[in-house]
Amino acid sequence: MSFNIRNKDRSEDAMEFFKRKRLQSAAVLDNIRSAFNAGNMMRTADAACIGKLFLCGYTPYPSNPKLEKTALGAEKYIPWEYYPSTLELIDRLKEEGYFVIAMETADESKSLYDIDFPEKTAFIFGNETEGLSSEILQKSDMAAELPAFGMKNSLNVSNAFAITSYEHLRRYRHNLKHE
């Protein structure tokens, strides 16, 4: 059996690429400390066709060399916006019709795999050690988590972001009509 390995980016014109449909999802990165995590999340957001990425608080954003090192150019292709306050952004997202899910390990969290959520969902991911604030949790429509069965009750934030993004893509990929 012979395989052709695709180790280069797509060759299509960037302007044509931007005309392609993305999912209606949004991802919010709240006070992510690590530029490497933020860059990895940006690359994942591009690969999973996330509609828009919001970088909040002190989350690094493009022009940060560590972010760009791990994003590998994805910062040019994923729609992103810096927003100073996640709490204010939640209000905006709800006004725009998003269902807001705080991705957090909390007593009230439900497994991401056991809930229904619409395509137009905004997922909020928090700081690597502190998580999301109680104010963000209260303002969100619900809290969800990825089940963890080991001694550690959570994953690295960029890993959790990837799993969540691809679960959303798995459920709604039929809405992408890429030719």
C-alpha cells in the first residue's frame, strides 16, 4: 500500500479559503497564561473550522513569537478578536444568539458527551491552574467537562480545547460544504 503524505498546508488561494464556510461556533480563551497553549489552540481552531476565536484578559495574541511558533501560521486563517473582559463578552455572545458553555470541572458540570448543544455555541476555556471564575460560571448557560477517570481530574487546556472542538466538528461537520 502506498500513501501520499500531506505535509504542507493547503495550496488554495487564501482569499478563496476565506470564502469557505466555517462552523457557527466560537471559542473564548480566558486568561490563558501560556503562549504555547494559546498558539496550539489557535491552530486547532483553524483545523476544526471554529467560527471565531476570542482571546480575553491576558491571553497572548498574534505578534507573540511563542504563540506564532506553535500556531504555525494559523493566526492568519482563523478569525480572532481580542476582548478585554470575558464577562462582557458573554453578554455580547448571548445577544448574538450563542449558547454559552463554560468548560470547567465543577460539581455542576455535565459530560460534554451527554449534552445536546446547538451549532451556535460559544465554549469558554480558562486559565491552566485557576480555571474559570465563579462569575463566568454563573453567567454561562451551563458548565460542561470532559470525563476524566484517572487520578487527575482534568487535561491540559489545549488538549481539552482540541477534544471539545472536534466533538463540535463531529456533530456539525455536515454543515460544512467544502468543495
